[in-house]
Amino acid sequence: VSVALDGLAQVATRDLAQDLLGDTLAVVGHPRPYIRKKALVCACRLVTRYPEGLHEFVPLLKERLDDPDPAVVASAVSVVCELARANPHNYLSLAPKLYRLLTSSKNNWMLIKIVKLFAWLTPIEPRLAKKLHGPLSQLVSTTAAMSLLYECIHTAVVGGIIDVQLPVSDSTGREVDFAELCAQKLELFYESPDHNLRYVGLVTLAQLQARRPELVAAHYNTVLQCLDDPDVSIRMRAIEVISGMPTRKTLVPTVKRLMSQLVLSNTVALQPDRIAATAADVDPDEMQSLPLTDAAGTSLVSAHGSMVSVRGIGMSDAADNPEYRLAAVKAIIAMCSQRSYANLADFEWYVATLADLVYVAGVDVSQLLSERLLDVTVRVRQVRAFSIKMARRLLSDSKLVDRATSVGFNSSVLATAAYILGEYCTLQPSSSDDISLLLPMGLSKLSDEQQATFIQAALKVYTHWLKEVSGYWNNTEIWELVRSVTTTTQSALSSRFLAGVSEEHLSSATADLPLQVSGRLRLFVEVLKAVSVATANLGDSAPPVCSELHSLFTAYELNPVSAAAQGKVPVPEDLDLDTPLGDPIPDTTDRVMPPPSPLPAPRPLAASHANDPYYLPNVDDIPMVALQLDDQSARTRKHRKSKKKSRRKAKPHSPSPPPP
């Protein structure tokens, strides 16, 4: 019987399960415990193939939970645990018997199955939480089995049992909250040398953080150490936990720790300035005081930004994982922007950190960085002047710009930097060099929106620069500088977009460009032409066009608007949305169509083709010839007969054969 049950469990199909389920269920009550175990396992396989048999199997399964043999009971619990994974509602009626086994059994493996079952049943029936509080808290306090301890803590967290306000005793006999006891026991997991225990401990800690974040915050230092674990999966879980526990005190150290991992990796080859050595060979004290640069000497971490303390932190292959680097960058941004920047004390530090991430991220997060950079600049007025400095720093990096225009890496960040430099150019002393930064060589390789952003920003910076230099017009050098910058800007636009076309063909050249680029480009070209004409001759004062052009962009201030602002505007009482704005449009569905107009009369043949044999005159003038088809057919038949007779006469006669 045992061999037959094992074979049926292996080869069962839906048809076999439907036909043999009844016979298998009859064996569930076999006198021998070994056969009952085999029958339960085989029936479990059959009902997975034939779910309609569950209503017959569940009552028998419930009876086996009271079986006198412990092995049969353990088998029944395992079967319930396997079936409840798909739909726990069907097994809610087994909760009383499972609770009795939870409080009476000493088998750890069966207790693990029972506790896992209650993790699925408690969200369905919340009243179980108060009932399970006592047994689970007792197991958490006394058990030494790590697997059972994990399942108890996991069930208490996901089932909401930690929310029951009943005191429990910890290992020292002190009364504590059940959630606090779970948090204390979780330290055994993520402080363990076993990677598997550390991983599941961090996973459960993240689940506890969603319900009781104040308890998880006490374990900040321990979780921070997990960020340096060589196992990338443990690092990922540590990032998930630590991104939810920043405060004003812990935000900066956490960001510096993550930035140090991004910097000190094989993905970004670094060397400190003024030291010809790799980052791994540098003394930590020197690293704290010197800026980090790449091989070309470009600063990768700004003085205002996330300068890192790398004592005790070495190179790690885990930091080269693209998924980990992406998770680290997202965690840095999420922690800094949490609750509308509630934990930020220095916004300049945050802007500099975003600029540093452009260099050290190692993955394409340009869209995310550009959104955050623009958001903080628009929201915080005090940081706009510093954002302009960071924008100039990014746009003046020729290698960064060349890479963005060639392969599109970080192009969104550069477009945002161009927007900031153009929109808030009045907050910093202007320079003609900013115009060149906004018209790089590979500008035409960017997307249409990014090209339009660069052109518009360059126009704003140019008009602001004109307004500032207009106050020093009595100097001849200023007039020459304006003429030179205007000519240089015209040449830059022509080489980037117009390929050196003349002014006569400007309209046709810009018509081939995208609409948003063409409109801004033509406006910029016309402004340059107007300035060039107005400054053709040196005068005693600056032409009005030089000092008044920038007012086109500063008439109204651009302020941030909430997405829900429109819903807060009250509707006026006299607003009438029912009266039509004009005469109603007539209904044409029942309209009778007019009869078709007659065809126009044929036009007379042109005089030039009157005598041409290849051009036919009017159809009505073509003469008609009547064909006698009957006479023609008769002549054709007569002709065929005459030809046949002539062939017979021409054919020679063959001699007759001799008689036999």
C-alpha cells in the first residue's frame, strides 16, 4: 500500500486524482500510522491536481490533527501548511486544534509549521492576535532554536500581535512591551556570523520598522555596520532598513558612509589630489582632508558636499554591483528628501551631495538626480545662489559634457543645471563665459526638450549679461566686448544648429528642426540681430534694447505650485457652466443631402494638339463603324475549308501493302 501511495503521488494527473481520491481518502483511517502518514501526503498531492476534492479531504485532515500518533499529527500539520499557502481561508476552522497543538507540543519542527500557519490566519481573523500573544511571547522568551524564534517574531510582526497591549517578561525578568522584546531578540540574528541569520534578521527588522519605527531607531549603529558586509544581499536589506531611520543627527553620517562605498570601489577609479596613489593606498587621515579626484584631476567630492571619513572602510566588490549602487543612490535621496526635507539642516550640503552623485554614482540616475536638484532649488530660495555655483561646476566639466552629449549619460542633470543657471542668473554676477557653457559643441545630439532648455537658458543669461554691462557703456572696451560676444554667440548657434546657412535661408533651415527648438532658436537669432544692429556704432549711452531685453523674462516670478492647489480654490457662486458660450451647433444627422451636380461638359481640344494623331478628339466626335460579324464569320469558315483541301491534295499517297 505504501509503495502504491508513493507512486500515485508522483504520477497523479487531474483525471487520476479525480478517480482515485476517494480510494486514497479511505486509507487515511488505516490502522497502521505509517500508512496514514503516506495517505495524507498522497491526498495532498491529489487535491492540488483536483481542487474540487478539498471539501472531502479537509474534514478527514481535521480528524488526523487529533491522531494518537505524533508522527501522523506532524504529517497532518505539514499538509495543512502546504495547502494553506494558496488559500488560508479554507483552514480557518482548524485554528482551535492548531492552538491546542501550539500550547502542548514540544516538537520544534511542528511548532514552526503551526506558527507559520498562524502568520497566514491572523490577518484574516484579527481576534487571534490577542489569543496568540501569550504562547508566542513565551516561545520568544524561552526558545533557543533560531528557526523557531524567527518564525515567532515574524508571525508577531505580520499578524499584528505586537500591537496587543499586554506586558511580557524578557530574559532578565523585566516587564517590557512585546514589540520591544522582539526587537531585542532580533539582535541575535543580525549580529550573528551566519549570513543567513543576518539576512532574515534584517528582513524582519524592516517589517517591524513599518509598525514601530521608534524601536528600530535604537539599533542604528548595528544596522550601519551591516552596510559594510561583503554579502551584497545583506547590504541591500541594511539599506532598506537604514533608509527609514534618518534623523537630523544621523542623516549626514549615514550619507557619508554610503558615499564612501560609492567612491572607494572599482567602478570609480579615484585618487586624492596632490597624491599619486590609489584610494586604497592612502592613509585615512589624509583622505579626510584632501578632495577626491578622478584620473584627470576633476574633483569628485566637493568641499561643501559629502566629504567622507573612510577610516576602516576598504574596497569591496559588493559596492561594484550596479543594483547595490542604484539602491544606495536612491536611499541617499530618499533619506534627504524625507517628509519634505524635514531632516536637512544644511541645504547647500544636500545640493553639493547631488552634484557629487553625478560623478560617483556609477549608474545612470540622471533623471532622479535632476528631479531632486530642481525640486530643492525651486522650493528653497536661500539655496538658489549655491545651486548656480554647482550648475556652473557641472557645465564647465568638459569630459562630463562630452560624455552626456555622446552617449546620453547624465544628460538630464546637465539640462537641469542649464535651466537653473538661466532661470536664476540674476542671483549671481553674470559672465559671458556662462553663454559658452550653455552652447556646448554636442548640443544638437541631446533630446529636443534638452536642446530647447539649453537655448532658452543661454538667451536669459545673454540678456542679463547685456543689462549688467549696459551700466558701463561709457567704456569703449565694453562696446567692443558686446560686439564680440554677440558675434561669437551667433557663430555658436550657427555651427550648432544652422550649419552655417545664410540669413536668407534661415527660415527654411529652422523649419526642419523640432518645433520647440525652432521657436526658441529663431527668437535667439532675432535678438542677436537686433543687438548687433543697435550696437553697430558706438554711442554715448547703451541702446535701450540692451537694458530692456531681460525684462521679458523677469516680469513674473516663477513660484512652485502644489499639485492639489487647484482643488483648494473655491468655486465662485455666480459661475455658470451650463449656458453655452455661443450659438448651438446645428444637428446634421437628419440633413437631406442635395442631389449630385451634373458632370461638367468636356473641354475642347487644345489648338496645339488639334492635328496630333496621338491625341483623340472629343468622344462624341469619333465616327462609329458598324461591323458585320456574321459575314466576317462566314468568310473565315470558307477560308479555313479551302486551306484544308489544299493540304490534302499536296499530301502523297503511300503504296498499299502486298497481299499475303
